[in-house]
Amino acid sequence: MPRAHGHSDRPTLAVAVLLLLAGITFVYSASAEFATVRLGSPEQLLINHAIRVVVSLAVMLIVSRVDYHILQQLSRPFLVLSVVLLLFVLVQGTQIKGAIRWLDIAGLSFQPSELAKFALLFHLAVRMDQLDVELWDWKRGLLPLLGWTAVVCAPIALQPNMSTALLVFMVAMMLLFVGGARVGQLAIIGTAGLVIASIYAVGAEYRLQRLTAYLGRSGNTAESYQLQQALIGYAQGGIVGVGPGQSRQRDLFLPESYGDFIAAIVGEEYGLIGVLLLLGCYGTLVVRGTMIARRAPDRLGYLLAWAVTLIVGWYALVNIAVSCGLLPTTGIPLPLVSYGGSSIVFTAAALGILLNISRHGGQANASA
């Protein structure tokens, strides 16, 4: 394992820290009214989130100093652990709003799917780096990787968490393309996945309600109400916003205002300018991530950098698109910003791996 003596990519580090710190402000503004009414203190969720941000910052910085080649030995154990946790959550998980997605261990709650999505992508990267055949070889190359993808996506879908399962599957297909899979192969796999997802989507009433709400054919459902309130927030924000802490939608009008729909509160308080700046931050992470991948000193670093870049970029894009009504309502959090410990801690750890790859890549370029 080569040692890195270069510097972590500073723009990536700066933007990641900025999003984490800005998220504290956004979460406080979005959650203050809810916390006052339901928990008796406007600062309760703020304190919880701030602690998680501090932990996430520490995790990111620590992981950025750990040689990413260690994943060659740890990717399979992490993936097996995540699959075990996904199966366990179906049996012993905590049910919230009709879904069983959380595990309570030693007083701490977390979503195994947040670990599983990164564990899967990292293992796919490691295996593609280790293959002694071309990836387009169905039997020895592609099918084993698809097997692991199915093993992870299936229990996530059964929680039920169809949106996360679909997004993880999509990003996995993109990573396989980056790794050398042929477009024709991925088209066959994607078509099969789409058929299975379509059948699954119409198998539950609430999923049908989300689709009809998205298509504008439903009445006063919870999904249509949530989207309507988010759009009201964007409309009230206009170009420059109503000002920090001045949101009206966070006053128990918009459900999940500090979680999945936090982008709508940003749009209300900071306007179109604030949303564009937020998109610019994620755009910067994507651009820098692709540059880090291109400069990676080996194929493993290249694939891991793409894995992190794809999952962070697509999660951000889907979350904001949902809050604008461009996609059906999902449970996808806004990376590094939405309230919740599992998402920000694991995302920060993944960005730490990206920063470590940049250190190795910077050293390799300096030596070239």
C-alpha cells in the first residue's frame, strides 16, 4: 500500500465542511417550531444535529488519513455486515410511519441502508479492480456483482424503501458502466430492473398514491399536501428569500421540513439564490470528485472516487428534484444537510475516502 504525502483536495474539504455547518443553521430554522411544540424546547433537535455534525467532521478527517487500499480487505466484511443488518431490521427494526428502516442498538438509532449503499458500491469497486476477466464476461465478471447488488437492494425494498433501493441500483449500474460494463448489458439489466420495480410499485396503495400525486391525478393525499407545502415555500422565497429564520412553512405546515424537504425551507428563507448556491456546492463536489477520479494513482482509487461522487451527486439531485415536484415523493435525505445521524456520518466517511484518494493522486501527480 503506497503512502500518501500529498494534500487532501481543499475545495472538496471546504465544501463538505460548509455543507455540514450550514446544515446546522438550516436544521435549526426548519425544526424550531416542531421541537417547541413536540419536545418543549426549540433547541432540542439543533443540539442533536450539532453533535452529529461534530462527529461527522471528526470521522471525515480521520478517514481521510486512512489509506483507501484498506478497503481491499474490509469491503467484503462491511458488505456482509450491512446485509445482515438489513435482514435483521426486517425482523427487529423500529417501525416509523409504516416503514421498518431503523435499528436501535445500545440506545443509538441508525438506518442500515445508509451503511449498505456505501458498502455495496465500495465492494463493487474493489471486485472490479480485482477481476482477472473483462467485466462484460457475464458468468465470471458481471453476474457475481449483480448478485451482490440484488442482495442489498431487495431487503431495502422490503422495508419498504423503494426509492432508496432504486437509487442504489441505478448508481450501481452507473459504477459498473464506469468499470467497463457494456451499454447493451446494462440496458438488459436496467429493463429487467424497471419491470420488477414497476410491478413492486403498484403493489401497495401508498406507492400508487405517490405516483398519482406526482402525476397530478390525486386529491388531498398526504403526498400531494407535502409537495404543495414545499412549492408554497419556494414561491414565498422568490429570488432573495424571506430571510434566515423567517420561514412560515416550518411552522407545522410542511412535514419533514428539517428532513427530506429541508431544501424547500432553504428556498423559502434564502430564495432562488440560496438554492442555486446549494446546488453549486453539490456541483463542486461532483466536479472535484470526477477530477480526483481522473487523477487517482490506480484503478481502485478511480472506481472508489466515482462511487462516492455518484452517490452524493445523485442523492442531492433527487432530493432537490423531489422537493420541487420534478420527481415523485421519496425518503431520500439531502446529503450532509438533512437532519439524521446515519446519513451524514456515513456520507462524511465516504467523503473522507475521496479526500484520501486525492492525497494519493496529488502525490502521484507531483512525482510524475
